[in-house]
Amino acid sequence: MDTRVERQNTDPAIVRRIEDLTLSAQEGTGIDRVSARWLMELPESYSPVIGGGADRIRERFRGLQIDPCTVMNAKSGGCSEDCHFCSQSSHNQTISPQYSLVPAETIRNTAQQAKENGARRFCVATSGRGLEDPLEVGSICRSIETVRRDVGIWSCATLGILSTNVLKTLKGSGLNRLHHNLETSREYFPSIVTTHRYDERIDTIRRAKAEGISVCSGGIFGLGESEEDRVALLETLRDLDVDSIPINFLVPIPGTPVADSGAGIGPKEALRSIAVARHMLPTKEIRICGGRVGALGSRHPEIFRNGANGVMIGNYLTRMGRPPQDDIQMIRDQGFELTPPHLPEP
């Protein structure tokens, strides 16, 4: 047993049950929803056991390699959807940049810089309900082809709700992965979005998978949801068999409904959520993204020892991030290494 736990007020029977759940997760299936909820609710004194278990699960299935990615906001603002946390929604009174789709050359240059900064994946993001305009679809496809050919970095895109035809076109251009968050549980979703349905997001994920596109899908913790909502989201993502689960933490942006609600999340809760996610999804990528520094503070380097094996580096869609070099150094300082750079297949 971890010596830190021996000095704390813990019940040996509970510790044994946690360790049994870790062993079960190491078989590759992941713990069930009831067990995950139980882990979420345990007192802080059990966090070293839960986090230590998540660390072992990560090491078994993902080794010591951390996968950095980065995102570029290629079309910003003016979104018709009313996501209550988003600075780009036209429903929210925020100060956010607005511009139309940037040229393919700008995307290529940004991707090159991302690769030089240590990113292994490069994601192009566009605001709006979903990419439909044939001219914009064509421009994004040309950008994906250019990045694939000239930069040699794995391509990702977050483009909203997409049809099968658009997904086929994106796949044909060489898109490797689609990012499409569910944001929260089905039950809590109507509290944060009313302009489209949860199933529209799920349908996009299923269409992408049917086209052979890898899917990155997660959500935001700290929206005012319950621990049960977090577990329910993770269970849905497991049922959908997505490849990568990005966990974001709320950044309360002035002018958005959630900014005035007092919602948010602190370091203990954030680390516990990451560790439980690893227990539920033992073989998948667990990628920590937006809001991590604000939510975790000085404990933010602990994300890897609590089960994470991926991180988003650089700036976010409308907010500044840390210098990428700081995150790359943090990964190495924690005893990890970067996933080897590899070029996409032709």
C-alpha cells in the first residue's frame, strides 16, 4: 500500500475494494457505472489509492508516452448555437474574435509551427452549427491535404454537426480524426444547450466511425453537472467506442450563462475525475485540454500520474494557453516521454 495512505484515515476494506477495481480495469474492460460513481464519492483520503491505480492502468495500456496535440481556430465567432459556456455563441454577450475561414496557407503554417512545438496532432476548428457550405468544405479539405503532404502531422478537425456526405469528403482528403464533444451527460445537456439535440451529436460520431474516421469526444467538467453526470458521459463515450476522450474544465468566460452561475471545479475534484475516467476507459486516450491550469493550479502536473496520457498544448480556441515549451518540459520533468513523431500514411 502507498505509505501516504497508511498515514491517513482510511478503511482497509475500502482500500482493498479500490485495488480490486483497479485490477479489474487492468483486464481492459473498465469498471461499471455504479463502481465509478462509488469512486467519485469517496473522501479525499482515498485519492492516493485511486490515483495510483489509474497510474498503473495508464502504464499498462499506454506506457510512459504522452501524446501532445494542438488546435487552431480557423473560423471564429458568430455561432448560431446557444452553448451556455461558449464565447463564440451569438447568443452570449462576450468579447470574442470574429473572422471567416482563414486561407489554407495560414492553416499550413500554423500546423508547421505546432509540429515544431512538439504536437503530434493538429486540429482545425470552425465555429458554427456544422460545416455545410461546399466552398468551406472544399477549403478545409485542401488544408487537410496540404498539412498531410507538406507538414506530415496527424490531422484532426472539429467542425460541428456533419452529414455523411461531408464526412466522406473529409475522409477522402485524408482526415484522420474528428473531434466532436458531447460536453456532458444526456440528462444535463438541455441545461447547457437548447438549439440542438444530444442525439445530433451522437449521430455525427456514429457517422464518422462508419466512414472509418477515428473519433475524439469528451466534455467539460465544472458546468454545474453532478458526479453522476460525469460518470454517465464517460459511459456513453465507452458505449460509442471513441478512441480519445478529451477532458476539459470550465473556463468561466464573462458574458456566458455559466460564468455567473458559480460553476467550476477544483484540483481534488479534477484529479479524481481523471482517475475515474481511466478506470472506466482503461485502453483509451485520456487527453486533458482546456481549463486545466485554472482548475488544477499547482497540482496540474499530476494529471499524468492520475491516468492521463495526452494533453493539448498551445492556445485554445479563444483563450491563451501556456507556452508549448513549458508543457513539453513538464512532461519530461514528470518522468514521461513524448509519443514518437510519425508521419501519416500516404
